[in-house]
Amino acid sequence: MNNFEQNEVDFTPIFDALSISPFVLPEYCKHYPIQTWALLLESLTNEQRLIIWPTIDKSLKSSLLAEMREDSRSQLLNVLPEKNVAFALKSATGAEAIEIINSLSGVKASLAIKKLSSTMIESITVSQGYKEDEVGRYANPDVYTITVDDDIQKIISDITESGLPQFTDSLVVIDKDGVYQGLVDINAILTASPDDSISALVHDEPSIKGVTSVLDASSIIKATKRSMLAIVTENNVLIGRISISDALNIFQGHYEAQISHLGKVSDEDLFAPTLISARRRATWLGINLITAFMASFVIGVFDVVVAEVVALAVLMPIVASMGGITGSQTLTLTIRGLATGQLSQGNLKTLRNKELRVSSINGVIWATVVAIITGYWFDNYWLSGILALALIINMFVAAFFGILIPVTLDKLKIDPALAGSVILTTVTDVIGFFVFLGTASLVFLN
């Protein structure tokens, strides 16, 4: 739910100061916005973060923690003394407190929660009852609520005195049990006559169930063009709200995660401890090793023909590379379509047919080019024909599985950006080598 902004601040003097002496905060740093502070802390090691933490304005600390990327925040909270975390939580809004608590380890989280107000504890308890991909977990409890029996003049007076949370164009109407009734536009309140009732002004704006996925919830609020919508339980009891700002941050965070997942590093803190980073990446290295053995096994089955025709070993990377690139192009399009909601069961067949046609055209074109080059290079047109056939088949299969794999993973609730490329690489390598070397065996060994 964080808002990461591009900035051109040069942190070099700060890095230099940290490396040569105890850090003294330069005067100009005091004017940094929250987003810049977050980027600065993410650019430091934990040891340096501990040095710089006391120099940050106390009123900014809770907002700063909430603004940081999740893994960087978790790494910092893991080394911050308990009293520092508790102090930051004292000035936190409900949304900030939930972000911070959700990043704490079990014991630290329990200790921190005990020091919060009963209202805050209730909000956090509700939040933690939802899964990480459900919007209820990230519902902002800072909502201005009214009931149908409230007096309009009193509401206007309260708003004038206390103000409203950011991105509030409507007031949320609930009954005495906290059940969501609808929204009342601010303009309707301000222009109403003293005799008007809230019930006459309320309109039944759809709410979002807490179990809705964060991406779906973000799409819903974008479609309504409102600044915020209410998030409710299955029984329509108000949990909090999601603003258009939250929605944009969710989408940005999601796409950052997609890019990170391509390298199998997820939301990893840039300066996370060595052992933690090594352990996280070891899993995917192991999975990649297994898939590499599968491809090697296929090659081993045809070791006789590879030994007889050495040129096959020279040309095998072309088969794997062209299939892999074709599949990756289709995989990327499919994942993007799933992430943005553009791809559904209704238009899946259309995309599949289009991608298969594209791969067939490119397969024929590039297989012809490769066949001509290979024939001239090795003076063996049987070999060039076999390679061309393998390329056409592998590129066709790669496009097919480039759609099938992410769609299947999405249905199984597995992130296709995280697992799709590994599976796809295995499929294209195994099928490409099998077709290329299998056909070569039939031609050259008979």
C-alpha cells in the first residue's frame, strides 16, 4: 500500500558520512518528504539505518515505516529496539499501525499490540483475520462515520473542527451495530437545509467485501471514479475503507512485485542480511537445477546421435533460446492480462488463437532463416531441415504453454509471475530438445 515516487535526490554525501564517521544529519535533510526518507532508508544497510533512525523527526517515524517497502520495513523493525517500535506506533494512524504490526515477527507483534488502544487493537485483530491477498487485511480504519439519526448541523460543525481523512469525498453511514448503510456526499451535507435528514441524503453506493482480492478491489474503486469506498465483512459490518490512492499504490506494488518475481527475488530488501537472501534464493536455484536436470536427461537419451553428429550440440542452444523467448513473450502478455483484468474465460480462446498464429508466422520465418544459415554453415541440408522443424514446433508449443501455464497457476492461486517462467523454460527445453534430437536420431541413425 506504499507510494513510491521517483526523485533525483543525491544520497552520496549521506552514504559517505555514514561510512567514515557517526552520522550527523545535514540541515537540508530535514525538509525531505516521507517518500524520500523511505527511499533513503531502503538504500542503507541495517547498521546504517540504526545510525540514521534517531535523527528522523519523531512525528514522521510511523508514516516512514508504513511508506517503506514491506521487506525493507521488516528488516528494520527486526533490529529496532522494542521501545522505538512502540514509540512509533503511538503516533501512527490506524492504517499505519496495521502496516507496521503486519511486518513484525510474532512475539514482537504481540508485545506491540498490547500497548495500543483498544480501538486500534480491534482494527488490527480484524485486519489479521484476512489473508495477505484480501483487501480486508489492508482496510484503512480511519473512516469518518455517521448514523442516520445524526444532526446535519452537528456533523458540519465536527468536520469544521476536526477535518476529514485524506481522499474523503463522502461520509460513511452505519447503523448502531456498525452495519454499512451507504454513503452521503460531502457536498450534499454542506448544501442541505437544517431540516433535512441523513436518511434522505444517503445513497446505496456498493461496498467491497473484505475477502475480495486487493487487485479486484482496486479495480472496483477505479471503475466507480470515487475517492474511496467502504470495506465490509460478510455481514456488512464496516471494517474500514480503500481510497483511490490505496488502489494506485496497490497496482504499483503489484507491478513492482511482478518485475521482482522475474528474477525470483520478490520484495527482497536490497541490503537484507546475507544468510536471509541466500536462503530465499536457494529454493529457486534448487527448482531451476531440477528443471535443468530434466532437460539434460532428454539430451542424455539421445547421446548416441549427439556423439555421431557433433553439429547437433552446437545448434541445440538455438532451439532452446527461440522457444524460450517466444514463450516468455506470450507469458508476459498473459500475466499482464490477468493482472489488469483484461483477460478472462470469455476472451481466453481469442488470445490463444492469436498467439498461436503469431508464433506460427514467426516460426516459419525464422526457421527458414536459420535453415539457410545452417545449411551453408555445415553443408548439410538434412540438418538444417531438422533444425527448422524443431524451431517451428517448439515456438508453437511455447506460445501455447505461455498461455496455459499462467492461466492454470492463477486458477490454483499460485502467482504466475513467480512460478510461470520456471515451468515454461522446462517445457520449451524438454520439448525442443526431444523434437530436435529425436528427429535427428530417426534421420542419421537409420
